[in-house]
Amino acid sequence: MPPEAPPDAPPPRRVLVLQGGGALGSYQAGVYEALRDGELDPSWIAGISIGAVNAAIIAGNPPERRVERLREFWNLVTSGWTPSPLPMMEQARAAISDASAGWAVAGGVPGFFSPRLLTPWLPTATDPSALSFYDTAPLRQTLERLVDFDRINAKDTRLSVGAVHIKTGNFVYFDNLHQKIGPEHIMASGALPPGLPPIEIDGEWYWDGGLVSNTPLEYVLDSGVDEDLMIFQVDLFNARGPLPKTLGEATEREKDIRYSSRTRLNTDANLRIHRLKAALRDLLAALPEAMASEPSVGLLKDLSKESAVTVIQLIYRAKSYEGGFKDFEFSRQTMLDHWSSGVTDANRCRRNLEHYARKPDGAATAVFDPGREALDQDQP
């Protein structure tokens, strides 16, 4: 068991971890709005894909303008085909949701991506940026308008975004703590093939970080930070779900599992590491005093050190009318539904924050799922 923190110890550093998930990203904006209302602004934001876009908008604006800028972005990208906001039967809502996704596929998304006039089936070795069905030049213009990259590079808020190096297949993180960040780094993190084009940075080409891992949690945990962390991890795909009954439900379930599985893997791996460090500390405490000066013992003591980590998972749980196309369904009403869900879930989290800060059995690492707790309480 790690030693108790002294009474005057600084509060844990707040970190916001944002997963990829396309149109579902407005849920993250709702979560941030509630955190902001509760004066829980993070000092470090890590994102992948649409999470990188939201992260850049947050880090690239003063706190009092962040929600306004997020709303401006999400109103822009949902300003295409907007169905009626009037109440309707679930079947009708599902059909309109599918039609909205089809509209995005056919016509693109304002301020985000537009379809290419010619499908890039022919070799384009001289221009890898043409290897996609859509052009993301609109996204660059949007980022340049909504994000102050000078503010990001002033490092007031740490920003980390993940991408994949195409030639090596290795995960790469662009971090304003270590390099200058521009629109291209955010675009690289969200360059999901074959829909969106690869992005060139310093002569190298990158794709969406979600191809390797859809959550930046592992990067945050492995960054060697020697301070306690409270991590708000916002997931857009739910690992849990019912057995599918139709092909449409099977498509949705497969996508949920594929994009949520690494979140569970990374969290479980960190818990295993904690247990190993705790066992190592117990073993070192039992060694004879005469061995304390041994170099190998000193090395093991360094390895056994750890900071306290609290991971609060805020997981979007899809509405009944949503299906396998939910990550590119950019209708205004659905965006507002996602945003509202984020606010509701984060407010529930805020009400129980003191409970989450008290880890069970003094563990150095603890993981909480407020949404699952609420569901369990509602069950008879």
C-alpha cells in the first residue's frame, strides 16, 4: 500500500482523455462544458481523432471561450442536412438518422471534409495526400479560425495528440511539451483512411491514431509524470452491449467492441502494474537493513515508486435509434442529444467526485464508471 499523502499535498493533476469517434465527439464537448461549470478545467488534454480536434479547441482558447468555440465547431459541422427536431417515433428517428449519415457520405460535412470530384483509384505516388475519398482542406480552415495555436505552444495547457506513422505502423504522439503544434498535427490524428487523406509533417506521412489505439490513456500513464492524476477518460464507444438481433445491430456492436477494447486493455494493464509495484514495495520492506545500500535494491526502490491515479470513465451509451453509422451521423438534433448526454453524465460525476477521490483500500490506482453505477442503481 502506498504511503498516505501529507495533509498539505497538492491536489491531483486533472487530465482530460478524449477518444476518437467522429460525430459522437459532441458528447465530449458536453462533458467539458459540465467540467468547466464545475471549475474542473484540466491542465493536460490528450486526444485522438475527433478527440484531438476537441482537445485543440479547448487548449487553444482561453477558459472563458472554450465552450463557445466548441459549440461553434459543432454547429458548423452539423449545418448540412438537418431533419426536423419535432418528436417522432423511434423507427422514424432511426430512418432519419441513417439518412443523415448517408448525406454526410454523399456530400461531406461543412467545415470538416468535402468529397473529391474524382475517386482516387489510379496510382498517386507523387501526391499521397490524394489517397482518400474526401478532402480535409475545410478542416484546416476551421482549425485556423477556431484555435489559437500560439496559445497552445505557450504550453499553458499541455496538449498531446496521437497519430500513426504510415511507413512503420508505429504510434506517434505530438505533444506541445516537446514540439511546436500546428493544424497539421491535429489533422494527422484524425486522418482515418480511406475516407480522409494522410497528412505530411516534416516529410513523413501520418494516419489516424485510432488505427493502433483509440484512446490516449496509455500515453498519459506512461509519460513518467511524478504527480498524482485524476483522469477524466471520455469514451465514445461502449464495451458492454446486448447480443445483436439484426445485421445492423451486429455492425454497431462490432464497431463498439473494436474501438472500446483497447481502453479496457490499457486500464487493466495499469492495474496489473500497480499490483506488481505494491508487491515489490512489500518485498523491499521485508529485506534486512544490511541490504538497503545495495545498488540493485536502490534500483528496485525507484521502480516501485508510483503516483496515485484515479480514472473516471465517462462512456457514451448509444440511443436506441442509433446504429452502425452513428460515428458519421452529423445531424443537428443528434449532435444536441450527444452534447446533452455528456453534460448529464459529467454532472453526475461531479456530484460524486469526493467519493472517487477516496480510493478503496488505499489503492494507488482506481477506476470508476459513473454511468454503470447509475444503471446498477436503477436495476431492481
